[in-house]
Amino acid sequence: MKPRAEFLFDFGSPNACLAHQIVPEIEHRTGVKFVYVPVLLGGIFKLTNNSSPMVAFGPVKNKLPYEMLETQRFIRRHNIVKYQFNPNFPINTLALMRGAVAAETEGILPAYVEAGFRCMWEEGRKMDDPDVFRAALTEAGLPADRLLERSQSPEVKKRLMDNTEQAVARGVFGIPSFFVGGELFFGKDRLTAVEEEIRRAATGPG
């Protein structure tokens, strides 16, 4: 039996975007389709007393330059050509993530995810600007008005918060995070381990 693989994401994480570009390769090799779960990174930080790398590592001499070096190594290793750091960073992704939940209820989450990551980390758009956000959805062929309206519903807001709280209850403290069954993996650099666990779980105990 194929294991359940989950990708917990927030568009505000550049590492989530980089991981997203690798996930299809793992899906192709393993035959396991990842379930994308929208969460709110800010909510996770608040619930776990965590903070962004820029805040956490900022006072540490040489730490941020090294993290940037590792990012470039990851990009080269995986031949990623469509990525640029968003010049508007940090961006408030609350509306974006509520839109993701709305898109999920509409059955169009994959297309929404592609558009969200592309606009954030390939085109460098200021996606917390309502006009930019709406235009991006429209350009991607998504039902902007319907998604924006639904994203304001109490049901969608609650679902995003529930996703976030449940993630923390399962051990999540940052994004990107992955689950293979009940096994948690954090960070884009754990994708090899994620794939190994998928293969191990698919073969059963032992």
C-alpha cells in the first residue's frame, strides 16, 4: 500500500517554493502523490515560539551568508532555473493562504499553488497588495472573484487555523514540513529522506 505523503506549505517560505519544484520528481519516481496542506507560517511561529531565519540568525555572524550559500548549492544541485528572491520580502501571506484553502474547496488547489509560487518566487510580485493578488489570479485563469469571496468565509478562515494548529500538534515548527505517514521531516534538504521513507513505508514493516 502506498503511504500518505503530505507537504505543509506557506507561500511566504522561499524554501517551500524550492521544495515544490522537487516534489514532482519524487512523485514520478515513487508513484506517490503529495497532498498539499495550506498552513499559516506566522501562526506556526507564534504557537512554537519560533521565528524566521532572518530574525533568528541575523545576530549570528556568518550564519545568513552560509544559509544563502546552501540555497545556491541546492538550486545548482537540482538544476532549478526559475527562482528569484522576492524583492518585496517579507510578504504577509494571510490572504494568499486563505485563498489556498478556498481553492482547495473548489478543487483547483494545484493550479492555485503553481500560480502562487510562481508569482512569489519567480516573478517577485508583491502578493499582499490586493490589486496585485487579484490580477495574479485572473492572469492564471483562476476564478479570482469567487476565490476572494470564499476566502473571507468563516469556514475557510477556521480551516486554515485548524490546519495550522493541527500541524503544530503533530510536531511542526517551520515550513516546509513533510509527513510520510506519521513521520515528520523539516526543510527542503530533507527531501532525500522523505523519498527514502516513502519507499520504506511502501514495502511494509521490516
